[in-house]
Amino acid sequence: MSPTPARLPRKSDAQRARAMEIHDALVERHPDARCELDHTSPHELLVATILSAQATDVGVNKATPGLFAAYPTPEALAAAGPEGIEPHVRTLNFFRNKARAIAESMRSVVERHGGEVPRTMEELLELRGVARKTANVVLGNAFGINLGVVVDTHVGRLSKRFGLTRHDEPLKVERDLMALFPQEHWTMLSHLLIFHGRRVCKARGGACAEDAICRRFCRNAAAAAKDSARNASRKDARKTARKTARKTARKTARKTARKTATRASRRTRAAR
């Protein structure tokens, strides 16, 4: 994959202004937005990001403390090899492939970069297990270098819902976001979208219809509002039906009771 996306698409001033309105609203809502992979050094972030593929940050954060305690440096991880790393990460999907990627990438860091995680996109992409998303995570969060936007499932979903892109392919989504937002915001932008996607604008069961930001920018909010209204209407209909049934049952019971009482009275008079 090319270290730099192709020429960025053209965006209008109105599109960029709307994008910054979204950014500012998310900043106000999520002032604590950050990378949620626990790490204390660039190599720990690189390892955690490799492990995070098709896994949750919560799951990775449960696995990495033991791994980093056992092998605290790139040299130690490289020397451990896959067989030493696997027991610490076996709770994660594809742990064998990930253990191999970590061992080989740390070996490259030690042998070709003096034990320091490289600070360029080109060099990071040469490491085993590192694609553009992982490189963007490391560059932006470990070194403060904004070369792109991290596009995971949350960023991709919200970018479409918020009308920031019409694409599904991560690289095309990234190009749209890079064209809409100033470069100094690229790393934080992904954190803001991920925070909102995990907490509000979820893939299923989100609170879009009730959320002020989603109601303003998210196309899913209108659909969610319709679903909510439809569900409320169905609930009201069921409630009305139950009320009507109870009323009818009481009316029938009273009518039956009156008839029974009338027959009993007639029998009593006839007996006399």
C-alpha cells in the first residue's frame, strides 16, 4: 500500500465548514477522547495496535500487562519469539499470527532501527503486521505526527452517517476526511469519532434519535426516530387493545351477572 493516499478530493468551503462544526461539537461532548490502548512507550503502542486487529481495546488491555511485564523491551520481545508471546495473548483472535507478527516486527525494530520504533510511514509499513491504520495510530499517538486519519469500523460508520464520505473502503474514507479537516486535527478526529461511535452512535441499538449531535448531523437519527415512533405507536396500540379487552370483559361479566340474577329471581318467584 502506498505510504501516502492519492491526491485528495476537492471539497467546498461549505463542506469543510460543516466538518469543523461536527469536530467542535464532538470536542465539546468528548473532551477526554484519547487512544484507549494502554501503553507507556512507542513499542508498547505498536504491539497493542497489532493485537487490536479484530479484537476490542478492552481485550487487548487485559492481555498486554502480563506481556509487557514479561518482555519489557523490543529486544526482549524479539528474543521471546512467537512461542514466548503466545501464552500472553491467546485470549485474542488470531493470537498465533499476531504473536509471530510481534516477534518479527520487534526483531526488525532491533536489527534495523537500533531498538527504536521508526517515525516514518514508509519504515513502519515495512514491519510485519503493520498496515496504514496501525502506522497512523503509532505516528499520531506516540510521536504526534499527523500523516493520516485512523479509519476503523467506528470511524467508517460515523463518517458515512455524518455525510463526510460516501465510501466504504478505508483508504477512500481517509482521503475524504483528510480533505475536510485541517491536518493538525487528524489524530484527534479519529479518537472523537471512535468515542462517539462506542458510546452513542452505535452500529445497533444506538441513541441517535435522542442525541443532539446525531439529530443535527447523523442520517441515522431520522431513521432511529421513525423506528422509535413506530415502536411507540405499536406499544400504544397494544395498550389500547388490552384496555379495550379488559373493558369488554368487565361489561360482558356484568351483563352475564345480571342475566343470571334475573333467571334466579324468576325461578324463586315460580317456586312460590
